[in-house]
Amino acid sequence: MNVAVVTRHEDVVHVAHDPETYSSESAVKATAGPEADEVKQILAEGWSLTPNLTESDGEEHTRLRLAVNRVFTPRRVAELEPFIRATGEELIGRFAAAGSTDIIENYAWPLPLSVMARILGVPAGDVPLLRQWSHGWLKLSVGGGDVAERVECARDVLAMQNYVMAMLREPGPGGDGLIASLAADHAENGLDDVELMRIVMNLIIAGHVTVTRSIGNGLVSLLDHPAQLAALREGEIPPEAMVEEILRFESPVQGLFRTVTTETELAGSRLRPGDRVMVHFGAANRDERALTDPGTFDIRPRGRRTMLAFGRGIHTCLGAGLARLQLRIAIPLLFDRLPGLRLGPADSRRRERLVIARGFDELNLQWDVPQAQEATQ
Ligand code: HEM
């Protein structure tokens, strides 16, 4: 089996817009090959992980997407602004007096996950569980790791499936969220509870780790470019342009996969059914044929709408508006509340290795704490 890595902007757009030739089956899987029996045994206690929104084609994909499209309209997303801001303020309030924190652990994780929990109607107290399970799902889906690790990940996936299934069947007191409404609309959306469960899992996972990584990526890029940060703080550059550049420059989903369905040619290479193609959004976002000076981080608005961090075509990111809103609020809020915000020592930064979650797993930031505030602690 061949794997073609598609890096040019033009070719990535071409592949993303031709889902008949390039199927989304196993879109998240970076490795091929059989799964260990121990892992299969655990997963067999639950339900098949696919087809889900990301890894489905044609009518099946349309059916799944239609069931949730309405939740992510610009109006519904805009209504979340006060909640996002209040959650950000609350999280900052927990560490502001300390003068230093791991911003990924204490801000970039809990913020988007709390937003997703709110949308779904999951109790706030269960947010840490969602994080742990999602991590297991991601590692298992992408592939790699030894058997013992994959067994643990499979247990996480099983626990998450059971949790979501229980909520779909018995929504409980948080019953005003998306999970309850999906379950109530059963007849209308024509989806069974296993399909709904996969949609919910897809949303939980796709809807937070990408935002987590973008918050960290954005902070490092801005702090590495003080003149641009100053222009942003002085209102010379709109925060929307900052968000686009952060996503372009350090695209969290560097690439996803497609499976070739019919013999075809791509950029001079012959591809056969079963061949795999990686659509490299991150590389396309730095293609000098499509962008001016793509290797430079520059938050001044770029003229053309070439940014590919959310993909293109029928699988284009369902949560793009929500992600943009969270980043536009979450990043400036830190600079507003934490005076003298700066990067901690270089050895306190650790990168995540997953190609679909580029960014930092650990990122120490420091700031000045006014003496009066210190004294009250
Ligand atoms: C910075 C944040 C984000 C980035 C960079 C990102 C990136 C992407 C990309 C590249 C795809 C396309 C997948 C493909 O072509 O196969 C995608 C799909 C998707 N994203 Fe996002 N995403 C982000 C945030 C979110 C959020 C907040 C949600 C929550 C609703 C979300 C939900 C989804 C879903 C459900 C899909 C699958 C859509 C489909 O296959 O029809 N994403 N995302």
C-alpha cells in the first residue's frame, strides 16, 4: 500500500473537494495493520467506532451531519460568548495570584471542554473524565503505542461509549443540552442511539483538543513576536485576523487521511484503489505558491481566504465558528488579566507528538503579580 502526502495548497483543495475519489474511511488513522487481540477484546464489549462524522462518506455522512448542523449556526455560536468569557475569567481567577502556571493544564484544556460540556448538557464535574477518555480515543484512533498503552486507551473508549449511551438513554438533570435534544429528535433525525453516540463522541474530541492546541500555539507565537502583540493590544489589528494567522501558521490538525476508491492521477502520480493519501493542511497553509511569505508569522490580515486549517469540502470543520470565537476571546483575555505575561523557561515547554493535535502539551507562562494581590493570598 502506498501513502501519498499531499502538501501543495492546490492539491489539498482538489482532494478535499473530491470525496468520491478520496474516501474518508479511516480518515484519522495514521497507521495501518491489525489491532492486538487484547485491544480488540475490550473494544468488542462496546460498539464499533465507525462510521462517524469524520470517517464516513456520501449519504451516510450527510445524514449524520444534518443532525447536528443546526447547533453550530452563527447565531447559536454567538450566544455562547458570555459563557466562554465567564469560564475564561473563572479559570484565570484560580491562578492569577500565583504569578506562573502551566497554561495548557489550567486554561487551554478546561476552557474548550467546559464549552463542549455546556453545549452537550454534560455535568461540569465530569469534564476531567471527558478529557481522559478523549485522550485515550485519540491515541487509539491515530495508532501507535505499545499493547499495554493501547489496552488502557481501549478501556477509556469503552467507558466513554457507555457514559454517552447512558446519557442518551436517560438524559438526567442536565437534559437541556444537545445530547437530550438529539435523543428527543430520534424520529426526526432518523439516527439510532449508536449513531448518535458516535456523533457526540466525535464532537467532544474534535471540539476541544484542537482549540487547546491553538491557544498554546497562539500564545507562543504572539509572545515570540512582541511588536505584533503590541499592535494587537493597541487595537491596530483585529483579533479575528490574529486567530486566522495562528491557525494558518501552526495548524493544529496538520493532516488527515483519505483512501483512494478508483484509479486516478494526482500531481503526476498514479494512485490505485486502496492507496492512502494524507491531506497535509499544515503544509498547504505554508505553500509559497498560494501565499505571500508563508514562513513568517504575521497577524496583519492576509488578503486572500486561503487558510486551510479547518479543511475544505463536505467534511469542512463543523465547529469552525465556535473555535474562532473561543480563540478570539480566550487569548486576549489572558493578556488583559495577567500583566507582563511572558513565556516561562524553555525547558518547561513540551510538545505533543500527535499529527492531528500539533502544539504544546505543557507550557509554563509567568506574569507580574501586584504586591497587594500577593499579600491577600
Ligand atoms: C482550532 C480548532 C479546530 C481545528 C483546527 C479543526 C480542524 C478540523 C479539520 C481540519 C476538519 C476536517 C476534517 C476532514 O477534512 O476530514 C474538522 C472537522 C470537524 N470538526 Fe473541527 N477543528 C477545530 C475545532 C472544532 C470544534 C470546536 C468543533 C466542535 C463542534 C469541531 C468539530 C468538528 C467536526 C464534528 C468535524 C467533522 C466534520 C465532518 O466530517 O463533516 N472542530 N475540523
